[in-house]
Amino acid sequence: MNTTVTVALAVGALVVLVAAVALRLADRIGLPSLLLYLALGVLLGESGLGRVEFEDVGLTQTLGVAALVVILAEGGLTTRWSDVRRAVGPGVTLSTLGVVVSVVVVAAVGVWLLDFSWAFALLVGAVVTSTDAAAVFSSLRRLPLPRRMVASLELESGLNDAPVILLVLALSERLTGHETLPWYLVLAEVVGELAGGSVIGIGIGFGGAWLLRRLALPLVGFYPLVTLALCVLAFASADLAHTSGFVAVYLCGLVLGNAALPHRAGTIGFAEGLASLAQIGLFVLLGLLVSPDRLAAAVGPALVIGGALLLLARPLSVLASLAWFRVPFSQQAFIAWAGLRGAVPIVLATFPIAADVPGATQVFDTVFVLVVVFTVVQGWSLAAVARLLRIATPVTPRDIDVESAPLDELGAELMQLRVPDSSRLHGVYLPELRLPEDAAVVLVVRDGRPFVPDRETRLMRGDQALLVSARGSRQEAERRLRAVSRAGRLATWRGEAGQPSETD
């Protein structure tokens, strides 16, 4: 057997195991995990203990794009449309108009304080402007924040990669002396690519959802694989059509994640695990690529650019984007502070290096230091800022977890129900669920012991139950279960219909 392959597998396995331990450590001390992954890469690199010499920018860029595809797919799959639909306007505006304002303001500061040329300053501004989907998803979903505000930030981070990448590529071409189109044609091209990617992503999402509902795959484990494959197909199809693959993969994931798919819970869990693995690999790779001996010279420019971004460009972009919507000032202030950076700006910084842009190495080093410093500043302070602005929301009872699987020959659906500790299903008798006539609870597992329930059975915290329903009644049964979980046995009398919460 090839020894090199064996060693590579062993090192990869050890990196994943160490990263998993680092994730647990990061959660305990409140430190963003990406910093530990970057540190692990630096430690393995040429100036660390591993002494691994890695300078392949092209490979880093390719693997970085692949990792971002997986991360954006997971972000779409785990985003609830009930939250996002009220945040479409703010999220889209932040990812377009907000990007333009941030780039221009950062570029102006670079020209004024650092003597950059306008073209180079605009490139730096474009690289650092994009918020990071992985950082936003992992940090904000753990905090009790207004759902519309969080959804706006998630949409922004999921959509703003596409216009920023196009802008970075266009500016890189200009700085290397290649002919570029006039700005208005570049703008039209960007708009066209975003629109085309949106159409392709949504189309493949709905087509994939239709297909998955009608397929009876031989193994349960195929459903997560097929779902992720559809998201990757959306990216590849859009990219081959010269439209935005990043918009396509996120919107495809959003459609699939909110469709009534079989084994949805298993699919979401698989996507989250794969996205975490992609983040680990990406951050370690970026840590390997950096040369620590160059970072000292980048500290000054990084603090200037980062300070301008955090204290000037980001607040102005949020103000310009959200002035059109009824967003409270306290939430605008939090959105301005919570524009988290992570792997995306560092990956974007490899594009100018690959294009041989003069000074591109300086951009990479500056962005690396900026991400590390301001991730510490912002990541540790999010909860405190939310309390200071008084926007933290009380923790509400969690929705029940329902996973479904098709029983094609019977025209039925098999659903698995988990009762969370905070659910008001606790103590409810089965007849009080008032399920559709063609739906029933057929098995309950309590404390590891399964039994067949009867009319005198009450659901308890921690119970797992199997339900069978006719295919046409599955959604109605799930709505009823969700309603009782939130409002108890008198859910209908209290006006609870089981729809996703509209709480701000």
C-alpha cells in the first residue's frame, strides 16, 4: 500500500479528532471555533510544529470554493422559510446595496489613510465586505434573538458571497491590466448572473423535492446524499451556465430544507456534520497557507481596515439598507455589529494571488489578521451586545421534531415524533391530540421501553412515538402536533394553528 496515502489518511483523521475536541473547548470558553481551526493549521504549517510547507494557492482556492458550496447548502437546508419570508427585503438589500456601501467606504479609508490606489482599495474593500455564512449560522442560532433579525443576517450571509466574488474577479482583472467592461455593463452582468443563479437554484430545488417525495430509495442513508447532491448540482449547473452558483446552491438548499421530504431530520443532521467537516478542513488549510513571519507587518493595515469596516462602513451600509424597512434602531445596531467575518474573506483573498495581482500577498495577510482580531472582538461580545440593546428574546418552547418516511405501497407516511422537555405535549392524552381520522400513534418509546399505546396513554417529556397517517393527511397531523406542543390541549381555542411562529 502507498505509504503516503496511509500517512495522509492518518493525519486527516487526527486533524478531525483534534478539531472536534477544539469545538467542545471553544463552546465552553465562548471562543469562535474557527480561530482554533486556523491555529491548528498554523501549528501544522511551515513555522509550526508540523513543518508542513504548503503554498498551493490554486488548490486552496478550489477546495475553498467546494467547502463554501457545502456550507451554503447546509445554511439553506437549515433555514426556516417561515422566518426568512419576512426578512427577504432586508436580507437582499443588505447583500446588494449594503455590499456596495461597505466596499466604497472601506476603499475611501484605504485611499485616505493607507495611500492605496482606488482600484486596489476597492479590491481590498470587496474582499473584506462579505459576511461569513458559517460564522453567522453557528454564532447567532445559539442566541435567543428576534427571528426576523437573525433571518436577515442569515440571508445576507447566504447571498452576499455571489456579488462580492464577481466584484473581486472584475477588480483583479483590472489590476492585472486586462481589458474590462465599463462599470454599467459589469453591473448588468452581476445582476444577470444573480437572477440566473436564482432561477436555476429554485428550479432544481422544487424539481428535487418533487423527485424525492416520489422515490422509494433502498437505503435511508441515500436520502441525505441525494439531497446534498441536488444542491451541488444546482451550483454546478448555474456555474456552467455562467450564472451565480453560490446563489443557486443556497436557494436550492432553502427550497429543499422547507419541503416535506422523507427523513428530513436525518438529512439535516448529515448536512450539518458535513458542513462542520468542510469548515474544519477549510480553516486548517487556510492556516497552513499563511506565513506567520509576514503577519506582523499586516497588523497595522488590518486594524485600520477592520476598524473602518466595523465602526464606519458596516453601520452606514446597514443604515442605507434598512432605512426602507421598519427595523427598530436597536436591531439595526446589532446587525451592524454582527456582520461576522470568517473563512469567506480569506478564501476571497486567494483570488487576487491566483490572478497575480500586484500586492495580493499583502491583501491576504491583512485579511487573515483582520479576521482573527475582529472575530475575537465580535464573537465574544454578541451576547453582551444583545443584552445591552435589550433585544434578547425569552426562550420559547421548542417545536416538536417530526421525521417522516414514505410507505409507498400503502399510500401512507410513517412519522417519528420526539417530545422536547419544554413541549406542552407533556401530559396530553392521545385522544386530546385530535389527529385526522386516518392518522394514529401506533408505538411509544419511554425510557428505552417500547409499548403500544391506548386511549389512556399520555405523552411525557422525552417520549418518542411512531405515527402512521394517510399521505394526504400528513401535513395536517404535523400541524396539529405542533399546535398542541406550543399551546397544549386547548391549542385551537387559543388560536394556535400549528404554523411556524411569527414572533419577532
